Amino acid sequence: MTDNSMRLKTYLNVAAIFGFLVVLLAFGIERAVAAEPRLGLKGYDPVAYFTLGQPTKGNDTFQDIFEDVRYHFVSAKHLEMFRADPDKYAPRYTGLCAMGLGVKGYKVEANPKNWVIHKGQLYLTQRSFGPPLFRKAPERWSEAAHKHVQVLKDAPIGSGISWW
């Protein structure tokens, strides 16, 4: 073998090992991230919207998981209320933007400070103009969002129907 062919063989072996390690690392990171449910509402307490009438940061001392989303609560009492009736307090669409889902079928995290309670359910939007728009036609937005969230059920956050 010539020097050039030996160098090429060494280079290809190193590249193959590097590629294999990258795949293993990516697989390991994905498994580590998948093991922990995502934090819903960016740590805000879902019960506080109903009891305090405003978004309030929760405490990780009081937490629960519902529909594969982890929620924080301001107190043991709020945690207890949530556990007694999670369907009442959990945000619709696991805290994804109702407007994003309704308009384009786009799965994006909502801003917990942009919220509306409609028919006893908590809806969130990503942008500040979302709640006033949602209030103008809540049935239209919630029906469209519900239809799109079903299609995107298993898609990762950041996915959209138009991307398929």
C-alpha cells in the first residue's frame, strides 16, 4: 500500500468512528430528553388562572404530570385541586398556542401571559394579540385548533400541517 492509500484508509476509519459516535450521542440525548416530560406553561401554575385570576409562577416543590406534561403549582392546595380535576385546570392543547393551531395547524409553545378562559377552559396564545382575537370568535378558534391538534398529535413541537 502507498502512503496516500494508508492515509485515506485511516481518514475513512476515523470518519466512520466519528459518525458512529455522533449517532450514539444523538440517540442518548434524545432518550435523556424524552425521559423527562416537558414543563408546561413555562412553570406557571394552571390553577392560578382560575383562583388568582392571573398567571403566577409555580414552585417545582409542588408538581404533577398530566398528559405527558409537567406542571408546577404555587402551593400544595393548588396541586391538590389540580389532581382532583386535571381536565378542569390543565390548559387546552397542553399549553400550545390555540391561535397557531387554529390558523395554520402549527404546534408552538404559547406564552403563559397570553391567556383566555372560555367556557371554563384555559386557552393560551403565543402572541399578545391572540387573546383579544380569540375572544371575538372563540368557537371558531377552538374548533379549528381541535381539528389540527388531532392531526399533529404525535408530531414534535415546531411542526406544522403545511410542512407535510
